[in-house]
Amino acid sequence: MERDIFKNISPLDHRYSIPEEQYADLSYYLSEEAVIRTQAEVELALVTVLHKWGICSVEVVEEVAKACAEVTPEEVYHEEQKTRHNIRALVNCIRNRVSPEARPFVHFSATSVDIMDTSAAIRYRQAAENLVIPTLQELLSALMELAWAERETVQIGRTHGQHAVPITFGFALALYVSRLGQQIEKIKAAADNLRGKMAGAVGAYNASDLFIEDPLKFEEEVLAEVGVKPAPISSQIVQPEYVGDYVHHLVSVFGILANFADDMRHLQRTEIDEVGEYFAPEQVGSSTMPHKRNPINYENVKSMYKEFMPRMITLYLDQISEHQRDLTNSASGRFVVEVIAGLVMATRRLTRVVKKMWVNKAQMRANFAKTSESFIAEPLYILLAGYGHPDAHEAVRVKTLQAQESGESVYQLILKDDNLKEYWNRFTPEQKLLIQKPENYLGKAVQKTELIIREWRERIR
Amino acid sequence: MERDIFKNISPLDHRYSIPEEQYADLSYYLSEEAVIRTQAEVELALVTVLHKWGICSVEVVEEVAKACAEVTPEEVYHEEQKTRHNIRALVNCIRNRVSPEARPFVHFSATSVDIMDTSAAIRYRQAAENLVIPTLQELLSALMELAWAERETVQIGRTHGQHAVPITFGFALALYVSRLGQQIEKIKAAADNLRGKMAGAVGAYNASDLFIEDPLKFEEEVLAEVGVKPAPISSQIVQPEYVGDYVHHLVSVFGILANFADDMRHLQRTEIDEVGEYFAPEQVGSSTMPHKRNPINYENVKSMYKEFMPRMITLYLDQISEHQRDLTNSASGRFVVEVIAGLVMATRRLTRVVKKMWVNKAQMRANFAKTSESFIAEPLYILLAGYGHPDAHEAVRVKTLQAQESGESVYQLILKDDNLKEYWNRFTPEQKLLIQKPENYLGKAVQKTELIIREWRERIR
Amino acid sequence: MERDIFKNISPLDHRYSIPEEQYADLSYYLSEEAVIRTQAEVELALVTVLHKWGICSVEVVEEVAKACAEVTPEEVYHEEQKTRHNIRALVNCIRNRVSPEARPFVHFSATSVDIMDTSAAIRYRQAAENLVIPTLQELLSALMELAWAERETVQIGRTHGQHAVPITFGFALALYVSRLGQQIEKIKAAADNLRGKMAGAVGAYNASDLFIEDPLKFEEEVLAEVGVKPAPISSQIVQPEYVGDYVHHLVSVFGILANFADDMRHLQRTEIDEVGEYFAPEQVGSSTMPHKRNPINYENVKSMYKEFMPRMITLYLDQISEHQRDLTNSASGRFVVEVIAGLVMATRRLTRVVKKMWVNKAQMRANFAKTSESFIAEPLYILLAGYGHPDAHEAVRVKTLQAQESGESVYQLILKDDNLKEYWNRFTPEQKLLIQKPENYLGKAVQKTELIIREWRERIR
Amino acid sequence: MERDIFKNISPLDHRYSIPEEQYADLSYYLSEEAVIRTQAEVELALVTVLHKWGICSVEVVEEVAKACAEVTPEEVYHEEQKTRHNIRALVNCIRNRVSPEARPFVHFSATSVDIMDTSAAIRYRQAAENLVIPTLQELLSALMELAWAERETVQIGRTHGQHAVPITFGFALALYVSRLGQQIEKIKAAADNLRGKMAGAVGAYNASDLFIEDPLKFEEEVLAEVGVKPAPISSQIVQPEYVGDYVHHLVSVFGILANFADDMRHLQRTEIDEVGEYFAPEQVGSSTMPHKRNPINYENVKSMYKEFMPRMITLYLDQISEHQRDLTNSASGRFVVEVIAGLVMATRRLTRVVKKMWVNKAQMRANFAKTSESFIAEPLYILLAGYGHPDAHEAVRVKTLQAQESGESVYQLILKDDNLKEYWNRFTPEQKLLIQKPENYLGKAVQKTELIIREWRERIR
């Protein structure tokens, strides 16, 4: 069923589905086609294990395998118009393609949700392995590379939007490496922990127990065919917390991307101007205002976050299913793929921008210089206190105000003050140098950056 | 650009976009095609008023009108690959179709968001007028008809899931008529209050003020062409609260639908069995369990609510746009149409089910009878108190327990008790009848139902 | 029951409840004491109208009035330990204080929720009238005063965090006046539309209909005693959308405050430095870093928004109450007062800061100057196009690049270009002046500001 | 500072803070007193390690220990009125109590957030260990006991609110044991993974690096004093995802409790009546309607869930903090304790109810019997198919309809049908018995229940 994409309603299926080559892999794992493909895989797994347990012949497996490979979404939807039931439609489409002997074994003893929830586990895990994690790792690598390159680039640290004390730009990036890296590992763990089921209409193996000696073992083997573990106990549906944890970590990553995007947007402000997207020399802004280089990609990432983050509420609401299940998680559950798609799209965009980020070191230095005289009050106060000055805080405050008024540096004023000079003389050469050259007041910013990058080089292998 | 719908990611664009005839009108107002169509309308309105103000010739208007009618989304997207800017792409597509003389007047003095935000106001208002409100009114009518038909059908009122005192089924429905009716009016008011702008890059009419004597009046006239009022003051964007209020009322309606769906689901429980979907005599359940008539449509409505209600958070987040605007409401704003689509889809489904609802009056009576002896304690206690019994509550409590043990009715026990009988004799005949026939303890359920339905017959005209 | 406030769990009841004088009025309308006080008011209103209708004597009213004035929360809670029911506890406390003759008329024919939901309507309306709206109006007045004072203070408009074209600082503030003013009116409308009920256990007046001729009229009169209108039809509870709409507008205001706070935070950045909190000359920062003036009040407002905005989800969830009601909106409903308290606290804080805001005009001018050469490309391009230049956009783009390289102004370069000079000569003197003095490119910023402030001076009366 | 609790605004601090003995431990870990107590612990830990590293004397540690033990919240708040800074206030209060020699070492080289974020980690971990997890484990134990006791109690399984196929009541409970148990483990893991910091104003150890050889090691040792691990890298604040993950699992547990509460509420419906709160023989309902036993505790749990679940949004929003931190997570972060308090309160309530749950086995059997003839169609169909019937589904459907019309059992009808009887004869005795005695169609419900309970007996040790 073909349709003009511009007649689609969801931006995911028109605006953000172009160019096609970036959309194709998302579609492969997240579309309705993927749903039906993986559901057929589960039906095949069931028959495969029925054969292993001697319940049907190998020919049945072969017939079903062929049928499953051939069945199309369009055909299933056509059948569903009659059956009014999506899995029954799929089953009919498979059965219609096999011999009368094979038919009874298709979907044998299964309930619809056995197929659907296991299919979801397969798809979410595959999406994690093949879309989400590789995409995030590419971003992580880009961030690591940039952080390493900028590990010694001095930048003023900012708290409350105000200049505080120095860091390096690489150090600021290393924090994102650490946050992102940890959540990637948590996504992986949550994806690996997704569960399926083959336990029947109420989870008690009522039907499978009729013919199958050990239906728990049977369930385990069927699910193993598609690389999924069974939930420890199910109702008609798999316990919802597995998918809930998974989406929580996706949403958490979205928050990290949004934080990073906000930081870069602000560093790109006209007055700050410390980073920007790289513009090739021949490239010109399309606007009449050549001074504007809008951070539209960072803005897009933040905006996607605002769209998808709140959807975690839906996952929480879907934890509630009455008794052995109601169907009120059915439609809502179908939209989980949108969150995955949104995250992958945002990550790819961010990766492109990070890879060609332009760091304006001159402007970083210029911004740094604006307040270096002021923040040096912090180490000065601590050093005086450390060397026993009884009222270091007040002494520094007074000198800082004098420096602001006179235009002299705090350092010069100290040398002129006999009392303070006495403490000054106890300072080590490094400590003195630090007061004279505020860009040295970096703490362990460089070393910590290196530590973090080295750690994650190991961990992402 | 054609694509197999089963390759789409959003369920709105595959599963819930079939059958096509139910999707076509949603697509007409909510798709990307609608975006570009209404944006072109705004561009045309601009040129139309430029002509009225003597700034361009009537031929320019004619040329632009023709161009706007011809431009296609595919063409615009193709152009956007070059311009990297959606409105500039549209403007180029229009300009390429007109004479060099007409070109300067296309988009003259406008900023992109003048076009985009005004287009959004048009679309959301049209969607309200042509999709949301008519669909909700059809549901309202179906509910009113059913409520009227069942206004005297006695049903036990339920609080805490426990039998309380009587109502009629029509009375229960009339509450939904009232709640839904009021929110429809609020949606209409919010839709009529959506605003556009033609105030330029920062909302101060900087560009239009160059050539146009009274740019505020000019803005008003351009927007009047497309049936939209200007915001009292704008930044680059229209104040976000207009759309926020609009979506709030959409979401509020979703809550009402969900509440109704839950009520019906529970009345359809095997043990309660008071309502159901109508099944034609020849129709059979597709399941092997003919006793099961699952409330799948009500469940779907609840599920759609769970998906779309949380998205109000996005609207709240989009209230925040820095200074004269950042773009972080751009991607997220594109998804508002999904909420509208979800609501219309859920409403249509619910309307179909309400129209063929089967009311099991026999079972309503049977359920009612289970506890009528018990709840009669309430009026009895009030009547005794009203006639001056000093400790009516305790007296009734004792008799009720006796009735439960002995199997006699409370009424019979009162007649046997000399003290209580004295009060009994003061009761009016209607009051006595009510104790003997608990189904009469209906208060004003019938009259209120009639009142509400009559009121809304007037108000929805 | 006294308790050390530092043993309280909610920050609203320790940290943000000091100083006491700022907390006392919040507590008066929003505490548990307020709940019991207004519930007693409803009980008294009921007896008052029972007397009007001739059902009880005036002495009963007097006795109940006295009892209601005397009853204390502590007493009610003590009683509740026995009754396990809060309204029954209150009723017992009142009954214990009146004569045996009066007792039957206390709470006569009412159900608990008649009292509770009506009490909530009273409290939320009173909180709107006496807390929320006056507090917001004080903020509005402060903003209006500042906007008027700064209506001609030229500031660079910022989109995407980038310099765009000029506005005035007053114009930026006027947008907030307009947004805030409209939402204040909506809060007022929603508060006035809050509803009560006196319709009994399932909303059908079952009990009141036993003795009262016209229970709908009776309900109206009881509620009129406490200044509340009845819901058109109720179940055991009042339709939830009235409170939902009310809280939606509270949350919407919170979004506006957060947007404003963000804007000011960013204008206070070290590199931008256009606004700040006023510091008295003798006042010193407590930090060792005298350059830091952290926007902690704006940050607090944003943070309170993040805490309270998401709670709208609870209101939406509370729209769903099964059949004639379940109690799952009971505990959650008790927390609505926290949202009101949070909003009032944030508004008061913001008002204090706005009233002593320091506008750094010198820095505004300095920031403006950074890019005025660049943005002038916009009006230049429009003027050239308006005077018939066939390719104005490209011509300006080239000149702007030349200006950046050569250091000359665009204006000078135009005069040197024979072709462009020809168009230049057609410009009006005002148009020429504007290109030469970019601070004149203000559009209608000043006039619109005046218009908005004048309008709201009228509307808030 | 004493205050009447009924003047408090938050229900957590009035209604739900009584009785005091249930509130005292919550207050101990979650109040403002707890904040200041644990902040003082961190200050002490800092001095302790300064001594270990030879930077200050043991006397300093002793003095500070004494001061930290004595300092009161009231005193700190009084001081804060002067300093306008909470940590500076605490530090002053400690310093005022120690000798001039000790003063410089109090808070030496630390930034405020070092103290605050580490204090939060301590409190959330302690709250998990001492409040949340023990409370949840008590609920888990109660559920396990009940599940074990009811592991063979046959109950009809319900899907879509409709009777499906059999389970046991214990099996239904075992699912909750499994879900709850897993989330308890996840809470524990998330609590153990909470992190602190002692890395200074921007996380780069700028200040501590002045005097301390290895500030990373130093940080580790200080935090070890209070049982907390350092974040791998920090800005001014600890990475927000640690607390985010922690609250996610709290909220997830809330969802499980809400699901359970809903299930029990519905099983307690008048028409279903399978469970109830235990009422002692002498106990009477306080209502005039003795038939009503409202599930108010389950309703309260659901309601608390609706209040607290949406607050996860705040945690997600607090992931975003600009550059090296803004303060917009400060106020909102203070409310995390409310979520913990709400969860503990709800869990305690639920535990009380579960411990005295009354299982109405007679009614379970009666409900079961209503549809046992119908659901037996499922195993019959599967058995016929398994024994080779070519069209088992249709054959059973026809017989089931005949059974409904004739009143005969399906089993009897099969014996009358020569064709079907042939297949019947191939059934094993167990299979025949199952069709005759539908309560045997239990699959592995009993065994799975035992498996799960045994597993969790091990895991909760």
C-alpha cells in the first residue's frame, strides 16, 4: 500500500523520514513491517521447537519457514479486515500457505500475546543493538575525540551563567562522555534483559501443558530460538517493567543530549561565541544576516527531547493492566518505537554537529581574561588561610575591591601590603605562579579528562 | 514521494491510517501537505493585502495565486535540500513560478515564522471546526440519544466499585453529556482564539514598518484574509498560551472519553454484564471462547488516552522560548497534530460503539436486586431522623443486621417493632412506597437527565 | 498538635514556610485548618437553608453556627481515629456541641463529598481571589512599570541566542505583561467557574428528595450561601474539569514565569550583563568572588516550575473516577494546594526581584553596537527590493562581506557603488537615516509597548 | 520552631503525618533536620580526612565533631537570614563553636555543593536501606505468605475483564511477588550507586589541588567516611542520572503497587466479591449501609501513585543544568523526599491490608462456575487438533453453541457425536478428566507459584 509521504501525519514519517537512506534502517527495525516480520519469526520458532520435541515433523518446519518468509504485511492487513484480530490474521496467512497436515501446528497452543510480546522484545533488543547503541557510540567517540583534543584548552568554568573558576573545554566534554557512556551500558543491560513469553492466555501454560511435558522448558527453548529469555512469571503479558526500564534509559540519554545541546547553544551566543558549527570558506549563510549562525541542530535536539521525554509517563501508565491483562496497553505500546526513532534521529544529528564543531580558542581566551583577576580571589583566600592567616576571607575581599577600583592586579596589591606579603613569601613557587597566571588554576582538569577518556576507550570496546 | 505505509514508523501512519477513507480527512488537515498548503495561503494573503495597500499590482496577486495553487510539497522539499530552510524553499518555489516583477513582493517584509505560526493557527482552527468538533458532536449526539432512551432504566449506583443507591443508566450517561458538551464549547472557544502574526523577525514590525504606514493594521488585514486574528504582541513567535489552552481542552476531552471507556469496560465485566457491543445474530466471535466479548474498543480508547495525554507536558515546555525566540519549539510543535489525530480516531471509534451499545436491562435489574434490601437503610434512616427519631442511625443499623440474618426485609422488621412503627405511621404514602419498592429511591435522576439532554439539544445547535 | 517545622518533610512546610509572615496567608487558605474551616462553613450553610425552607428552627442554625466556629482540627482528627472517616468525624464534633433537637439537622441528607467538594471550590476560589491573583497582579504592575520606564531603551533582539534586529527592553517586557495579564484573567474565570454540589451519594438527590420539594433549587441556595454555583450534574463528586481548567491556568502562568526567569538569567550572564539584581552600594557579595552576582532568585523560580508543572498530569489522571466515583482522587486531590502555594511563592520572589531590577544600559548599548553593522543588511535589502532592485538580496550579501573584510560600513560601500547609489538616492530621509543609525530600526517597538501597557492599565482595574 | 501541624500545607505534613510513631522514622531520614544532620556529617568527614592527611590536628577533628553534634537547624536558619546562603550558614554555626585555630579547616577547600550533593546521597541511600527497602520487603513477605497459602485456590483468570481460563489466586499474587522483588533489587542497586563529590566549585579540584597532593584520592577518602562513592567526574554537581535511576525505580514500584491495588479493588466489587479487608466479628461498618465495605486503602494507594508518579518528569528536567551548573535543580531537588515519603506511606498501608486480606473462596468458586462450561472449549479444541481433527476449531464452536442452547454440557454433546467421540477415545485419562472437571485446567499455575515463592525466599535473605 503506497502513499505519498506528505500525506502522513507524524513528522517521523514525512519531514524526519528524509533522506530515505537515513530512514531505511530505522524503518527496518521500527515499522509495522518489522512487527510482522518478527511475529512470523516467533511463529516459526514455535514450530521449530515443536519439531525438536517430536510433536511435528521436520517437513512442517520447512513449510512454515517458507510461509513465514513469504507473508507480507499487506496480506495480513487484508486478512485482518475479516478476522478483526491481527495475530489470527497472521496465523491464517501462514496456514493458507501450508499443507493441511502442517496447519494445526501453526500457533499451536500459543496465545496472541505470546507472539506479540516476544516480537516486541526481539525488536527493542535489535533496535538497541543495531540502531540505538551504535549511534550513541558514534556520538560518544566523537565527543571523546573532541575532549581529548581540547583537554588542555583553558575555558572559564561557569556556574549560574556567571564566570566561576577555570576548567578546560575538554574537561567539560569529558563529563558528557562519562554520563553518556554509563547510560549506554545501562541501555545495553536493559535491552539484554527484555523478556518474552510462551505461557498462554493467562500465563499458566494451560494450553501448552495439555501436550507438552515441561512447558516451562519448552517456553525457554522457543524463546532461545529468537534470542530472548522468558519472564520469570507472566500473566497474559510480559511484566511491563522490562520495557519500562529500557525506555527510562533511552529517555535519560535524551536528557543528556538535551543538556549538551543547551550548553553548546549558549556557548554559541553572539556574546560568548566559543563554539560553532564549522562553515566551509565557500559556504555562506542563506540569510541576509551573515552574522547569524543559528544553532538549529542543537535546538532541534532539545526540541525532540521535549517531545519524547514526557512519553515515559505512558510507560508508567502501562504498568497497570487489570488482572491477567486488559488491552489498554495495546495502542499505547505501539508508540514506543517513536521514542526510539526520535532518539536515534537526534543522536545522529548531534554526532554530525560534534564532528564538525568549531572551537573558537581566541574567544575562549578573551572571555577567560575578563574575570581572571576576580576569580583568583578564591585560591588566594584558600592559600592565605592554609598558611594561617586568621581572617583570609576578609583580607582578600578588601584587596579585590581595591583592585577593581585601582586597576592594579590583586597580586600587585598583595606585594604592597606588608602583612599579606609575609604570608605570600611562604607560598611555593607553583602557588605563586598560579596567582600570577590564573590560567594555571586548573586543578586536575587535564588529568581527569585524560583519565575519563582512557577509561571509556577501554569500556566501549 | 510514495512509500509503502507498512514502512512507516508511527502507528498513526500505518495501523491507524487504514481504512483510507477514515484517514483522508485527518490527512487533509494534519499532514505535511496541509502545512505547505496553508503556508502558501498565508503568502497569498500577504500579497493580496500588499495590493490593497497599493504596494503591488493586481497582476502580482494573480500570478502568486496561481503559483500557490500549483506548488507541491515534493517540490518544496526538493528545494529545501538546497536552501536548508523550509520557508525559504517555499518562497523560492513560488518565486520561480512568477514574473521578475512579481518576485520582490512574494514574502515581502515577512519573517518565516509569520508564515509558519499563522499557518498553524489556520490548521488547528480548521481541524477543530472540521474534524474535532463535528466528531465530538456526533459522539455527544449518540450519548444524548442513548441517555434519553435509558433515562428511566433503573441501575444501581456504584461508588468505590460497591453498590450504593439507585440511579438510572440514562442519568449516568447524562453526566458524560454535560462534561463532554462543556469541553466541546471550550475547544471551540480556544480554537477561535488561536492567533497568527505578521510582525517580523522579533515582533516589532521592523521590516514592514519600512514601507507600510500602519503595520499593525496591515497585519490585521493580512490575517483576516485567512480568518485569523493577530496576537496582541509577539516576539518572533506567537504567544504559546493560545495553542496551550487549545491542546489542554483536547487532552481534557481525552480524559472524559477515557473515563467513559473505563466505566463501560467495567459494566461489561463477566460478573456485571450490564452493557455490551451489539452482536448481530449471525455474527460469531472469532475466538474459541464464545463467552468472551472483549471490550477492545473501549480498551483502545483508554490506551490512546494514555499515549496522548502526557504530551501536554510538551506544550508546557514549549511555553519557554528564550528572548525573542529560540527554535526549541520547532520539532516538538510539529507533533501537536498527532494529538489531534489520536483524539479524532478515538472519538470515532467510541461513537461507533455507543451507537450500537447493547443494554442488558435484565442483568441491570438482577444486579440491582442483589443489594436493594441493604441500601434502603439510607432513606429509612433519613426518614426516621426527619420524623424526630433520636437515634435513627443506630436503630436502622440494628434492623439491617437482623434482616441479613433472618432473611426478612427491613420493612417487615420495622412493622414488627412497636417503637419504629410509630414513626413509620407518620411517613407519607410515597415515602412508605419507597421503602417497600427500592427502585423508587431514584431522587431526581430521571428529571435531571431530561433537563441535561434538553439543555444540550439547545446548546449544540 | 505542635511540631518542630524542621521535622516536616515537605520543603513547603520548612524551608519555604519561613519567614512566618509570608507563610501565614498561604496557610490560612491552603492548610488542613482551612479544609476543616470551610467544611464547617458548608455544614452551616446547609442548616441555614434547611431553616429557610422551614425544615428546622432558627435556634438550630444558631447552635450550629456557634459549634462550627468552635470546632478545631485537632478535635476532628481525634474523633476521626474512632470513626475512620473524616467528615463523619467533623459531623460528630459539631453534633456533640449542639442540643439533641439540633443534632438530626447537622449534615441532614448530605453525603460527605457534598461537603468536601464544595469546601474545595470555596478554598480554591478564595485562594485565587486572595492569594494567586493579587500576587500575580503585583508582579504584573511591577512588570508594567518597568516596561514603561524602559520602553525606549534600545536592546538588540535575540533569536536562537544570536543577535537579530533591534527592539527595546520595554518591548520585551510588554510581551510578558500581555501573556501574564491574559492568564490572570483566565485564572479568574476558571476560579469563578468552580462548582460545588449538594446532590447526595450518587448525585441524584436521592436523600434530599425525601424531604425537600425541589432539591435542585435547595442545592443552589445552600451553595449560594458560600458563594459557589452547583455543577450542572454530578455523580458523587463534582465534574473534575472545573478544577482541571483552574490548575491548567496556574501551570500556564508558571510557564510564563519560568520563561521570564530564563530570559533574565541569560541577560545576567557575565558576557551579556544587561540586567541584574540591584545591590546597594554598601552591600557586598558574601562570596570570595565579588564578580559573581548569581541569579539565584530566577533560578529558584525556574526550579519551582519544574517541580510543579508536571503535577498537571495528576489532575488529568483524576478526571477518571469509576461509575458514580471511586476514591482514587482523594489523596491526590489533597495535593492541589501545593501547586497553588508553589506558584504564589515563586511569584512573590519574582516580584521582589523585578521591583529592584538593575538595567545596565551602557552594556545594552555596547552589546547592540557589536552587530549593528550586520543586521542593517535586513532593512537595506528590503529597501532596495522595494525600490525595484532586481537582485537586492545578493547585492546586499556581497556588500556585507566586503564590509566585514574592509572595516568600512555597508553604508559607505553603497555610496561608492554607482549602481546601488542610484537606488539609495530614492530612499526617503528617514530611510537613509535608519541605515546610518541602526538604533532607529525599531519598527513599532515603542508604540506597541505603550499600547500594551495602556491596555493592561485598563484591564487590571 | 514549633507550629501547629494543621497549619502545614502539604498533606504529608498534616493528614499523612499522623500517627506520629509512623511518621517519626520518615521524618528522621527525610526532613530538613536530616538535611542539616547529614551535611554536618560531611563537614566532619572532611576535617577527619584533613587530619589523616596531616593537614590539621586531631584536636580540630574533635572540636568539629562536637560542634557538628550540637548544631541545630533553628540556629542554622537563623544564621542563614544573615548570610543568605544555607551552607555558609551551617559553616558559620560550626565555626562559631570551635577555636580560632580550628576555624580555617572547617569546610576547607570545599564548595557548598560538595556538602549538599553528598548529603543527598547519604540520605537517599539511608532512606532506601532503612525505610523503603524494609517496608517493601515486609509487603513482599506478606504477599509471599498469602500467595503460598492460596497457591491451590482455583480462580478464574480474567483478561479484558472477561473470564478467560483458570489460574489460582496464589499464582496471580506470585506475579506481584516477582515484579516487586525485582524492583526492590533494582532500588537497592540504584541506592548503592548513589554518588557524592568533594571536587570543588566546577568539579576540577581547583581549590583542593592547592594543598592536597592527590585530590581524587582525598575525595574518595572523605566520601568513604560517610559510606558514599565519588562520581567518576563532576561539574559543580554530581551527575544527575544516579538520582534519576533511583527515583525511576521508586516510581516503578509505585506502578506495581497501583496495579495490585486496582486488581484488589475490582475483585472487591459487589458483583465479584472475591476478596475483602478482614472485618472482626464485633467490628461494624460506620456507614448506614452495612453492605458497603469500601476498598479505601487500595484507593488511597492508587491515588498516591497518581500524585507521585508524574514527578519523575521533574527528575528528567533536572538532568539539564547549564555548563558547570545552574541552580534550577535546587528547589525541585528538595522535593525528591516527598516521593520517598509517599511511597513508604502507601506501602505500609498496603502491607496492613494484605496481612488481613479476606479471601472469599466460596465466591471464587461461584464465579468460576459461571463460565467453566465455556472456557473448556479452549482445551477441547487444542486436544482435538492435537489428535488430528482437521477442523477442530469449527467443531468445538458448533458444540459450544449447542451446549448454550440445550443446557447440556459440551462433554455430553461430544459423547453423542460419533465423529468427535472417536477423537475423544484417544484422549488420556487426565485429558478426559480435565474436560469433565474444568478446575483441573490449571496448567502449571500451582508449580510456578511455588517456584517463584521459593526463589524469592532465597533472594530476599
